[in-house]
Amino acid sequence: MLRATNLSKHFDGTAALHDLNCSIPEGVVYGLVGSNGAGKSTLLRLAAGIFAPGTGQMTLDDAAIFENTAAKERIILVPDELYFLSQSSLNRMAQLYARCFPHFSRPRYEALVKLFQLDPNKAIRTFSKGMKRQSAILLALACEPRYLLLDEAFDGLDPLMRDVVRKIIARDVSERGTTIVISSHSLRELEDTCDNFALLHKGSLLFENPKADLLQQAPDGLEALFVQKLEAAGYRFDDALEEVYAA
Amino acid sequence: MKNFFSLKLYKEGLSQLRLMGFLTSFALIAAAVVVPVIAVLTFGVRSIDTDALATVTLFIFAYAWVAPLVLSFTLFSFLNSRRKSDFYHALPVKRTALFGSFTAAVLTWTIITALLALIVSTAVYASLGVMVLTSALTYLGAILPAIIFATSAAVFAQALSGTRFTSIVIYVLFIALPPLLKALFAEGVTSSVPSIPPGEVFQLGTNLFYTAYSWVDVSVQNILYTLAYAAVFFAAAAVFFLRRRSEVAGSSAISAWVQWLCRIALGFLTLVFLYFAYSFIFGAAQWVIVSAVVTTLVLLAFELISTRRIKNIVNVLPALAASALSLVAFITLVWGVAHFEARFSPQPSQIQSFTISNVDEFMMPATDQQMARLLQFQRDKTPISDDQLAQLLVAQLDEVNQTPSWGIVRWDSSNFDNGSWTITTDFNITLQNGQTKLRRIPVGTVTDSFSDDDMNWSQDVSFNALGEALAHYGGVRP
């Protein structure tokens, strides 16, 4: 289980996460929703072992993730800002992943390349934004992670490709027991995909529940519930908007 | 072991360096082929000096200065970008392994290229009939430590910074500050205490990075000194690499205090440089004004380029003040050490023995027997216990210490115009309490004179009482 315990992280004196507690069980699709600057990307980077926690702990099966090679072998992050070696092709990036991730599967990589219909020998810098996103996702999937962390996973993907990615996610969870954590500003993107939801605002967790429980509380749908929770936390603009037009 | 090195990452590092590595290697190996051919075609085999490799090693020396910097900047460029930094820090490897493997890749490229260049140019010379194998091996002793040191300084600079600009500034500080401080310290102390031989302050060794173009300084001591220096830099780089936060990529320095140290060191370096360059031209007041203006401009440029924030220029004046204070502290340290050393004025009875460690070329003995004896004393560092010599030694030492300008007058141009200079000998003096000091003491004077009659120069060598007395230990008369 991926767990955050009293987790805090500051950047230049500003709290990106503040005393956050959450648990991500295995074999689920976990949706991380929140306002801009809520701390979603920071939480994912802590879960991927990129950042060291300021205070508190980020653990996988009760072991700290930061500088833990065994844990990081099974966790892969596809960040919102993608990085590929300059001038590299998909095959060159696959070589790098194969060198670093011991569970990298060449057959799976080749099958995924075929599925996404990308040219593995072409320089990635020539790809469109959506194709770059596809490349990053397929490389991550080829590593056969236990935890796949997707930051703004569907950003730039066309509707057809979104559907393909959703299907892969669903089958990886059901057939391989993979845990998928997806962050997004857009609840609609996640509504059909996720089993559990967490709502972050200003570095704190407003709630964390299974989708079934949330649906019972939300007769008007999940989006209305989330907006209600955010407004209750002070994230509202009606008065300020009126002031803009009154000015 | 896998905490410090990963073979797969090492191979990845070598792959990533392919383009820059081949470019730099190609340039160097081309020079290693072309230079011998041009040399032989121009001067002919018989005319080529036995040290024919000197020109080629100038290229290798330039490579040793530039390639480690370029290659390590290529491989560690992920430290300068959040996106890249996140990618590398998400990989399932220990940070120490990432550091160790990538550093090893840089060293492999640079060392193999330098070795290849030496082998190629030795082979080209051999094919043209010039044998340079011995000097190639000697140069190797200078070039390899130089490359290792340059790599250590480059990776340490990058471990401390988050932008390429700051990395370059810190690298320059690492390269320029230590020898400058060493030279300034030695100059300050020996100017105040002329009996201390110039170059004898900081006896630990010579960093071959600065002298790799020459075989003169190649010795086991200097190789070890350079490698020890590099080891300290590598260890510090590893510690800072391990401790640096991933999120500092793109920031000027890894922390506020490192940024402050950079400002102060840069300001200090500028002040010291200006002191060297202009203190003899301007008066004290003008020097203060020129230094303050130039250092402020340097710090301002550094601040704006490294942090790209206008508001950070408020740090310039405090940094200037801190740099000036550092300079004052340094001068105070030099002054303190000089005064401590100047107080070395033993009574003859306190001297247990002394050895002769260096003799002037004018201390030529009259006979072969005396020469052999003198050389034996010098080579074997045979302790001399002689009350009469000790008295003369102390008298001369006191005289030198009471004439602090002596050390400068020695090199004064007017003295050369007069055609006279002082003959000195270095003595390692051991006191009864075990304390040992090296002192350079005058033993005579050489005066050049030109005769209008026969249109010839002649030299008149005269020795003082100490010089005369030394005759017993090897002879001093020309």
C-alpha cells in the first residue's frame, strides 16, 4: 500500500503539502483531483521518490520510498512535463528504461508500439504533443510497474487515444493488479475510470473515499459534490467576480 | 558497490557522451597526427628536439582543461532543469550510483582520448623516425592527474549549482582561487620575511592541472598531491549531490548559503585580481574606488544572470562588504603568519644542527673533491653541527630579518642595472627543541662589470663570512 503519513513539503517557505494523510490501496484506480496548486503533482513526485518529504513519511508497504531502489523499481511516474533525451527515438528511450527498470518487458514494449502506431525509430522531438504523451505512457507501461502514477494523463490525447489508455488502465488493474494513480483538474475525465477519489486543496486533503460511497452522498453527481467541498474550504469566486464587474 | 556504481548507468552515460565525446576526441587525435607530421616536415628528423612531444601535449593539456568540463556538463545537465532532474531522480538507482556511474563515464571518455592521442602521436613520431616513448610516459604522469582533477572540479561545481552559468562560475572559482590565494599568501609572507625562500611556503606539492603541459613538475609527490586534491573534490561533490534536493534544478545554487559563498568568493577573487593588477599603478585611494566599482559591476552581473531576478540586486552591496572583509581577513592572516615567521631568530646555542638544501649556482667548489662533498651534504641532507657556522648563520639571519626590503631589492631592476646580485644558500635549521625552519640566507655577492678595453663582461664573486666558512663543507670559491 502506498501511504502518506503527516506528509508536508515546502518550497521556498511555501507549503505545497501540509500534514497530509492518505492511503492508496493496491489494485485500484485512484483519482487525485484538486484545484490549481493543490499539491497533486508534488504528492505524485513524493510518491515516485523524486522529492524527499519535508516532514512525515511517504511509504510503499511501510518502507520509505525516497532513495529506496526496490520501491522505485515498481513505481513509475508519467509527469505533466515530459522529458526525453535530446534527439532520441522511442527505441533509444526504451534502451534507457530497460537499463534502469529491471521489469522492463521488451515484448510488451513492442506490442504497445504497435498498438499506439508510433514510429519507434523517429526522433521523439518531431512528435506532436499527444504522440509524446503516448510515448511516455507506453514506455511506463512497458516497465510493468506495480504503481503507475499519471500526472494529467490525458492532456493532449485525442478522444480515441483517451479511450485506448482508459482500456489499458482497466485491464492492467484487473489482469495484473496494477495500481493506477491519476491526477487531473478535470473530474469528468476521471469519473468513469477511477474507483477511489481524493480531493486536494491548498496542500491538504479534503476527503478520500471510494467512488461508491461518494455517489451515495452526491445525488447531483460527483462534480457538484466536489465543487461544494471546495467552496466550503473557501475556494469560491462569486463575490470577487461581482467585484470585477462592479468596478 | 552497487550503491556507488551501476554498470548499466555507466553504459548509459557513455552512450549519452557519444556525440560530444567523439567531437572532442576527433579534434585532439587529429592534432596528435597532424602536429608530428608538420614538425618533421618543417624541421626535419635530426633537428627535432628530444622533447618533440611538447607541442602535442599542449593540445592534450588544452583538452584536459576543456573536455572534462564539456563532457560533465553534457552528462549532468539534468541538474539544471526541473523536468530532466525529475526524470533522473525518479529512476530506481541510488543517487550515489548515479553520480559515480556518470562521473566514471566522463573519466573514461577523457582518459581514453588523452591516452589515444599520446599513443597516436608517439606512433606517428616513431614512423617518422623520432622516438618519444620515454617523454610520452612522463607526460602521461602529468596529464592523467590533470584530467582527473579537472573532472572533480567540474562535477563538484555542478553538484553545488542549478544552472549552467553558476556551474561555470563555481568551476572558475575552484580553478582560479586556490593557486591565486597560494601565490598571494606566499608572496605576502616572503616579501615580509625575505629569509623564507619564495616557493617554499605551502610545500605540499604542485597541482599538475596547472603544469600538465610540462614534464618538469612530474613527480610521485605531485601526482599524489593532485590526485588527493581531486579525491577531496570528488568526495565533496558526492556529498552535495546526495544531499541536493531535486527541486533546486534551475535555481542558481543548491541553497541560499551556497549562493552567498559564490558571491563572496567571486567578489574576493575580483578584489584580489584588481589588487595584483592595479595596486602598483594606482594609489591606495584610487585602488579602493576602482576595486569597489568593478567588483560591484561583477557582482551585479553575476546576480542578474544567475538568479534572473532584479530584486536580488539588493544582495550586491552586502556581498561587496563581505568580500572586502574577506580580503582584510586574508591580509591579516598573511601579516600574522609573516610576523610569526619573522620572530624566528634563534641564539646560536639553540641550534642543534642544519642541513644545506639548495645552493646557488655561484657556489661552485674549487675542486671536484669539494664539489662531491657539497653535493653529498645537499643530497643526503647531512646534519651539520658547527658552533662557528651557527654563529655566522644567526648573524646573517638577523641581518636579513632586519632588512625586510632585501627580498624585493634582490629582483629590483636597478640592482640588475648595477650589475650585482646576492648569492644565497637554503638552510634547514633544526633547534634543540626539535623545531625546524627553512631559511634562505645570503652568502655572497656577484658583480658584473664590463671592460671597455677588451669589450668583455667579467664577474666578481665575493663571499661573506658565512660563505667563506662554508668552504669547509664543500668549498665556495669559484
